Amino acid sequence: AFTEYNSPTYAGVDLVGLACWRRFARSPEMRDRGGWLEAALWNDLAQRYHPRLRNLCGPYARASGLDMTRDPALAGLAIALVGGAGDRPPIPRDRTRRQHEWAYLPLMHAIGLACPEAARERFRAQPVSRRIVRGARVLGAVYRVEHRLQPSWMMGAADGMLIPWEQHCPG
């Protein structure tokens, strides 16, 4: 349902926005809906996270860095902040790369990300074989996407999602 499907960076932006919605919306109903969407996004990310590789399985409608252990991505920083990855967080050792991503950490901490315990456990679990097939809406069209996660590898692809630009990663 989010514009940049499965983005390691922009899923983190979405988590921040949903946490703000959950926390600061004026009505209790809107706060509840923000919390529901935030939990749903966490659970969705946990399905495609590979604990051994410390990354999200593609494809990505938009990604500025594909390896969360090399380039900081907001989703990876959020996973690390909520303790989802235990002692193996998906964050790079080189703290000089993409410093604008690191700047989100104080905001994430201050608003309080609410990751469901089931998602947190999945982020830490041993990798298991799984195949996820779904439709993803990108720029008004729905594409068939498939994610394959195995204990030592992962890959994903989208049928027909051929958007010509450098941040688009259909496979």
C-alpha cells in the first residue's frame, strides 16, 4: 500500500510517519488506525527480513542502498533501534556513509516506534525457507512480486515492473 514498495529507506520514513500518526492524531480512532498500520508495516517487513544476511529481500520499487550492512537505511536503523535484530543489527560499521539517514535516529527514539513482539521475534529468528507471492501497487499499477528466502540466500523479482531509473530494483 505504500508508494515505494519494500524500500529499505522509505519504509523507515513510513514507520516514522505512522508512529507520529499513532502518537499525535487528534482523535482516538485515528490514533488506533495509525497504530494498526504501523504494526502491519512492521509485520510485513519482518516477513521479508533475512536475519542471517541482515537485509530485506527484494524487489524494491525504490532503494538508494540495497545492503543495509553497508549503507544505512531507515528501516534497518528502526529494526536495530527496537531491538529487533538482537546482537546482529542491520547497520553498517562505517558511520560516515549517508549521514542524513543517521539523523533520523533521535526522532525515531523520541516518538517511540512500536514494533509488535511477533515481528521483533521474526527479525531475530533463524532464517527458514519461505516463498512470498503478492501484488504490489507501484505508480497506479499492480505487479506480481515474489520473494524467496532460504537459510543462506534470498532473492526477489517483480513481473513487468520496468521503471527506468537508478533507484528502481525489480530483481
